[in-house]
Amino acid sequence: MKKRPITKAVFLVAGMGTRSLPASKAMPKEMFPIVDKPILQYIVEEFVDAGIKDIIFVTSNGKEAIENHFDRNFELEYRLEQSGKTELLDKVKRIGKLANFAYVRQDKPLGDGHALLAAAPFIDKGEAVAVCYGDDLIEGASGPAIGQLMEVYNEFGGCVTLVEDVGIDRVERFGVIDGEPVSDVAWKVSKFVEKPAKADAPSTYAHIGREILTAEYMDVLKNEPRDASGEIRLANAFDSYIKTGGSLHARILDGIWWDCGTNLAYAKTSMAYALKHTDMKDDILAYMKSLIEKS
């Protein structure tokens, strides 16, 4: 039976951003700029390029900047129009037209699974949805990263998660998958292993922030108990889902993962993206060279 196209996504952006304090005290970390756009806009554009039309943001107190960014600002548009800044005007007006946006708040900080459940009323019966976090920029080499997951979903069905080969020296920092390959780009997953010792790692493929989740997974998540820290976790629900006969595949990323979750990672990503701008690349390289020479 032909699968229903995935056109809806849930963005889990309710986190406090504690690793980025004090910068994230008043500004959500998802809205930190990468050159001329916030992190979150890059991710929205990735999803829209893959065919997503409806985006649900699961937010929390203090995240109003997200809603404001993806809403229209009539005063700003008027001033840009009056100033003849038509190129900037087009860029600003385009943001609110990228997708249909909805917002729901996570009322308590009880984990990413709890956050996703806050969006459940917006998800139709039997509908599979794309899910992501707000601090992982991914450049897909063979199309949008979430689109790569859609390809695996269309072939195998069930849930799909995105993984990156982090190498044996880094496995202790991530949740990695156990299972076996079913193609050059996909694994059938039997379980997740959280931060394994190098000697115990079943693979070097770590989960990164993209998923496609089915209605069957959501049913399992609704009954998932809280873990020892009192949170409902998506990864724990994956294990429960697999135990009930659910199908989970992992898509190996074809592209570059830019993690913006830490200050160092954010700084590296900002520099890398700045160098993509041809109008400033030479000046940035010259400036970096001067800094190195002075150090």
C-alpha cells in the first residue's frame, strides 16, 4: 500500500539552552545567528525543501522570539518598502511564507518525549511525522537530510532515525545503534546503547537530531514511563517500540553535521558558514590569518 507523504514536522525547541548561558538567558539558542539567519531558519528551510508544509514548534516560556521570527512584522516591512530596500523586504516577507506554523508549549521540562506528546493533538490519526531538535544544522550532500530519511521510510516503512559515523574514539559521548545493515545507507536497528565504552560499542553510528516517527511509535510513547531522572525520553520509547514489534531503521547521513549545541561547536559552525559567503570569504580568511600571526 502506498504510504501517505510526510508533510508535517514537529520541532522540539523547548529546551533551556543551559550549555549556552548566559547568551541563551533572553535569546533562545535556536535563534542564535549563523551569519545572517538564525539556526532555526536554516533547519526550517531544509525541511521545506524536502516537502514539509506544516511545522509545529513545541516551545516553552521565554521562546517568544521564535514565534515572532516566523510571523510577519508589518512595521519593518513598511519601513523597508519606503526605503526602497526591496531585496531585504523580499527576504523578510519570505520567512513567514515558508510553511504553515503552529505553536504549543511544553508545560513542564520532562524530556524530549514529553515535549513531543505536547504536539500529539496536532497530528492526524495514522500520520507519520518528521521530528527534529533546534540546534543541529545538517548539509545534505544528496538532498535535504530529512529527505534522506523519507527515502528510507518509503522503502522500509516504520520509524527512521538519522545517524552519523562518529568513529570509535567518540562513541562514549553519544547514543549509538545496534543492529545490521540492510543497504549501503541504512541499518535495521535492534536497540540503542547510550554512551557505551569503546570496547562495548555495537557500532560507531551515533544518533543525531532527525527522525521520522509513526503513529505506532506515538502510541508507545504515550505509555512510556519516566526514567530515573523523571523524564520521558524518545530513545527509551524506541526500545519499547522495538520490543513490541515496531520497525526502526537508521539512515546514515550523506552530508555534514554541524552541531550548534555547545559554544565551541557554535563558533566552528559560524565560521564555516561565513566562509560560504563569497562577499566576505577573503576578508574573513585574511582576518583569521592576522589573528594567528598575532597569537
